Amino acid sequence: MKAPLPDNEIERLAALYSLDILDSPPEKDFDDIVALAAGVCETPVALVNLVDADRQWAKARTGSEVAETARDISFCAHAILGRDLLVVPDAREDGRFADNPSVTAENGIRFYAGAPLMTTDGFALGTLCVMDTVPRRLDVEQQQALRALARQVTAQLELRRYAFALANTTARLQELERRKDDLAGLVGGELRSSLRLMSSYLDRLGDTGYHDMEMADLVARATAAHVRGFRELIDHLTTMAEAGLGGDSLHMRQCDLTRVTQRAVEAVRPIAASKHIWILNQAGGPSLPIIADPVRLEQVLTHLLFAAVKYTPEGGRVRVGTEMESGPTVRLDDMDLPDGMRPDLFPHLYYGAIANPADMPGPDRGLAVAKRILDAHHATVALSDRPGDGTSLHVVFPYAELSPAELIRDLAVA
């Protein structure tokens, strides 16, 4: 059975195309996620599938050599019609898929579970899905982990778009500075002189009290000579007005770093539980007001936590806390294991987010993207690693002063 189109198909495709992700090369960030999904759900196949207008394309896959299939026979085309998991315990017993060639083939698909890749604007780009050649089900913990991993995929995609937009904004601001210098010379120099000259001509023309052909000719020639300068002035002013515009700019407002961190911890906890990793959440203290984009910041902190979980051995410990240092701070500690095993987080954080974060390609591109978003928040990132203590990451934000009304409100709540 062919899946119907979502009601918002045109807008959904526009959101997908804006990411510039289709037909891009494989990347370790997404390969790691499908590997985790297959391991958590105990299935031989896992994929990050993006649903295009007439095809389904795999950004990452494990256990399958199929990179692209027609949308008409796609399981994921059905999954994007909802906002939660689509679970098909036995495809041969499901009327939507029983005669699907992917099912009827030898060793065809019998089990499917797909979590929609929902953007923050509510568009389903595709799915993170797992499949098997035998009927089966997922338990509650596996379902929660699959949902959490799907959110990681979407966060990675959105953060990259915003990092690219921030780079464009920086370029626009540099162009604006150049144009401001040009504009100062234009206005302070030749245009001011031209305006004085034309004003003098017009005054003399008005003083004569009759039509002066010679003076009128002087005004016309002076005006024509400087039309180009006035057009340049208008172009400069228009560019300056548009320099700060952009639909993908960060939406900065006052928010509570403690609450944003708590939400990030809860988003990653199901993934940590699937690896038997204990997350000690100490982000429950007083409110720490900062100026930030809470949605993007939560995605960044979630990715940092996900990296800690991904590079921590099974049975490890991750501690998260918020506190006041030189400013509101998120502290992430990936602690050594009692038997002497060490987390592998430090080199990934160092080379991905500290040493050269401007170079986005590489195995830890997601960390470089996260660092770029943190830079836009004027946050300072410090990293340390000591035997016996493990890896410690501190992200310090500028402090947002509370207004008197907000201070009274917080005191009343306390």
C-alpha cells in the first residue's frame, strides 16, 4: 500500500532541502548513531533514512547495502505520517506491507520500527529505523532509546544548518563593515560637495524670479553627474538594512541554564541506560539566568552529553552539573572506571571542539558545530583530563542580570 502524502508535504520538503544533506558523503556522527540503534534494538539493520519527493535515501546505514529505494515501497514514507514510533511486528501480517517487494523477497523485511526525525518546526524529514528478517517486538527501554537517538539525528541536522547560517552572518557583518567605510567616504566627501553645489544653483535659480535657461542647464548637469553616487548611497543603505536579516539566526532571550541542562540530561538518559552508563545529574541547583537560544543550546548540550555517553565504556559514569564560576557554568565530567578503564572522550572533545573547531569536516564534525553555536553565545569552553578524575568539560556563559521584577519573582519562588 502506497503511503499518502503528509498534509504539509511542500513545507516538509522545503525543510529537508534547506539542510543540503541529500546525497552527501557518509559521516561518522550518523554512522555511530545507526550502530548504537542496531545494538540497542538487537537488530541486524539500522538506517537514517530521509524521505525525498519520490525516493528514500539513506544518510547512514549498517547491515544493509541499499542506499536508495523508491518512495512508493518505503516503510519510512508511512512512518513520517505520525509523530511517534511506527512499529511493524510482522510485515507479512500487515496489510500496508504484506505485498511489498522488500517483504516478499527471500530474507525480506519482517520487522520494522521507525522513529520520525521531527524538526523543531514540526516537519518529519525521515526516520531512524531498525529492521529484521524475523518477526519481533521492542521492549519499552528499546523504544525510548530509539526515540532519543532519532532526536540526536535531528539535532545534528538542525545545528549544522544554524552553524552554516552563523558563518554567513559573519560574512555579512564583514561586508557591512566594509560598506560602512565606503559609505563614510561617500557621504562625507563627494556627495556632500555635490549637494552644496546643487543647493547653490537652486538658490540662484530661485532668486532670479524668472526662467533662467543657463542656470537650469547647470542644475541639470550637476544632478546628472551625481545620480550614480546617489544610487550607490541607496545600495549601501539597503545592504546595511539587510545585513542582519536571516531566517536561521539564533533567537536569543533570557533563559535558565539549569533548566536547559536538565532537559538535555533527560533527553540523553535513555541512550545512557541502554549502555548501562550512570548519569549523575547535579543540575538541580538555583536558577542561572543567561541570554541564549534555549532550543539550540539544549541541542548543543544534548550533543555534548551524547558524545560523553558514546565514548564512555559500558558501565561508566557521567556527571553533569550547573554552578557559578566566573559565570553560569555547565560542568560535564566523564569519570574513570574503578578498574582503571579510561573514557575516550578527551581526544574527541579536544580535536573536535577545542583545537580547530572551524574545520567542520572530520570524525567529530558534530562537536565542531556545537563549538560554533557556543561561540555565538559568547561561551568559554575549558577542557581538562587527569588520571583518576577523568575528563572534565566546563562551559561558562556570560551572566544575564535579572530585572527587579524578576529578582522579586525568583525570591518569592525560593
